[in-house]
Amino acid sequence: MKDMLRLGTKDRRKYIFISVVAVLVIALITVSVIAVQLRHNKNAKKKNMEETTVHTMMVQETTEEETTEEDTTQEESAEVVDKEVVEDFFENEISTENEEAFELPPRQLTDEFIPYDGQKREITCYGDSMMAGAGSATEGKVNGIDIYGWTTPVTIENMTNIPTHNLGGSGEDSSYITFRAGGTKVYIDRDITISETDSAIARIIDEDGNVFKADDYSGYGFDYDPYPGDMYINGYLCDVDNAEDGYVSIKLTKGYAAYDNTADYSVVIYESETDTYSRQGADIKAESDKVTEHDIVIKETESQTSDEKPMEKPTEKPAETSGVEKVTISGGTQAMTRASQERSAKDILILEMGSNGGWENDYQQLILQYDNIILNSGCKYYIVLGDTDDPADSVDVNQGEYGEDGNYVGIGDTAWEAALREAYGEHFFNTRTYMIQNGLTDCGLDTTTDDLENFMKGNISEQLRYDWTHFNCYGYYSKGIGVYKKGVELGYWC
């Protein structure tokens, strides 16, 4: 019995021992498995981190390489050139050879320079969007002065301290600018009897008898004058409105035109700034013009002295009510834009046109348009501005980047510029070449390698451009400085 108990106890101990060993083995195996898994996870995580780091470094290196290449390209394209290099470029590398000018038309006007008479005058600028200032609403400073929105006329006025009128019209061609400035003569085709309240229907015809119509009979432009229909006819300021079938409706402009000026051939001028009315003798005829039955004879005062009695002003403002006496104006009487009488006939003229066409790609026609403005206005003091488009982008199909010899034009005259220089002599201002040589310096801007490449082709710096044709405020500022210098050269201002 004891032996059997002893055996059972021994077996029980053995079983317990085996059980403990088994548990220990299982625990050891479990720990080992966990350790291996942890080690694997750690290695995997380390590997992932290393791969991520390498990828990040590669991306950074690639980005740095791309950025470096991009920055290098930008630096190369906008690399500032030393002043000495620029001077050497203009002295030795850029072309200064002029292209041959086109043949001038038979003309009444010559390029004769008439010394300025010293009389106090204002300045009027006629042109298209380049005169109006499209693109000038850009940021810019010159010598600490904010030139945001500066146009060429604004610059001229600031430089001269002379009132300067901007009569630029965006999109206008040379033929329309010629009409606004007084270079195209038009007439009423029949007798009319009108008052401030009673209108008459007529046609306006040109010198060839063709019906003429316009959107802006005043000549000032819609942005400048709220009364686009005002024209002077036989000394009366009339309101002209388009009607159907080529006709116009004409009546006296309400409030300030009901004077019969035929006796002394003066024009009643309404000064909007002072709200006054005056009789202003208007020299609208060139000495070489022949008087025809259509012309209103304007007496030219050869000279004025301090002893002369000033022209009398109307004693009272015309009534602004109905019932003004009717007047009759004969057919064949010239109708003149208000701007041509109030501005062209007495101001120094700055003229710029042609980049929108209107001259049928015929230099002779363009030159005659300029001539007619000057002759019909009677203005002896004027400046004609050259085109500012890059030669390859010009409306003129006869010129491009290359001259006839295959070389770039550089700062030599294009055929267009050469024709204008021959036609107007000292009165001609080559805007394009001035701005190539002086534009960046005028504005305190650095010259770059890109600029030199453009200059070689005859192109103006893109730093002065708003788009492919218009300037930004820097461009208009420099252009105005150039015109100011030309006026000093001609003795028009100091």
C-alpha cells in the first residue's frame, strides 16, 4: 500500500515537472517569436525610414537642380549689363544705317522751321491709343515720384507746366484723327434755318461731294467732351446729330452759340473751365491756301502788341431758354470740328497717327494727312511723332526686323521714319529710336542682356511695354520726356 502511494507521489511530481518544463518551453518559444517579430518590425521601419529619407533627399536634390536651372535661366535672361558695355554696344555694335525713304508726294507744306514767336500757348496732343495712354494704369516710380497712370500728355504737362490736352482716341485710324484735328474739310450741302429749338436736316459732304458721317463731330473724343456733336458752322456753335440715310440733324447748341459772327469773322468760344464766352479770332488758314466759295475767310492778325485793344467779350451769356432768333446758314458753308477751332487753331500740336491704318499703306497719303492738319489749322508750331511698334510688328508691311541688306535696323530709321524725317525735318521726333537709347535711363531702370538683343532688332525694351504695342507708365513717361526735349530744341518751351 505504501509502495503504491510512493509511486503515485513520484508520478505526480514527474507530471508537475514535465508540465512546468512544457510551460517554460512554450513561454520561451513565445518570447522568441515575439522578439523575432519585433526585430523584423524594427528593421522594416528602419528600412522604410531610410528609403523615405533617400526619396526625400532625391526630391530635394531634383527640386534644387530644377530651381537652380530655372534661376540660372532667369538670371541669364535678366542679367544686368554694365554701363560701359551698354555704351560700347551703342557705339560699335548696333546698326545706325537708315533705310531709304519712300518718295514724298507733291505738297504745299514744307519742312521749313519757323522760330517760335514767344506767345503763350497751350499744347494739344492728337493720336490713337498710344496717345490716349492705353496700358498706363500700371505701377511705377521715377526718382521717388509715383507715375501710376501717367500718359505722354501728362508727362509733357508736368515737364513744361503748360496746360496739355490729351485728344487721343483708342482704335482710331489716321483718316479719322485727321478729321478731328481739322485736316479734313467738310461742308453742309444745303441752306438751313435753325435755332436752339428748331433743327434742320442736311447732309455733310467732303470736298469731293461724298457724304461724310462721324461718331464725334466735336473732334474732342467721347472721353474728353460730353458734347460730341458740337461743330462750328459759319461762326455758330451747332449741335450735329446723325440721322438716317446719311443725313444729320443740325440746330444751334443750346445756351452759348446764338451770335451772328459773320461780320467780323470771329468764333464764339465757350470756356468750360471758367464758364465764360469770348470772341476768339481763329487763324485756321495757311498762307498758301486759296480761298474758295466754301471757305470762311478768317482774318489773320500778323502781329499783336501790348497796345492793341483786346477783343470784346459778349456782354451777357446767351439765353438758355427757347425762343432764340432763327438764323439761316447757306449751303456750301464749311462745318468745322469744335476741337479744330478751340485747340488746333491756337495750340502747339503734338501729332501721332498711322499705327491703326487709315492711309492704305501709302506713305504719301499719310504725309498729306499730317500736312492737312497743319495747313488747315494754321498751326506753325508742331511735332510729328514716329511709330513705336517694333519693326516686325508694324502695320506697315514694307518693313520688318531686317533691312534690305538682311541686317537688323537697330537705331537706324525705318522707311516710314525716314519718310517722316524727310517730310518734317526738325519737327519729326523718332520716338522708337529715342526710347531704345534713352527709355531705361529716363526711368532709372537697368539694361539687361534681353534689352540689348531687342535693341539690335530695333525693338523697344519690354520693360517699357504693357503689351506688344502699348506702353506701361514707364514707357509713356519716357516718351513724354523725349517730346519735352524736342520741344526745348524747337524753342516751344524751356
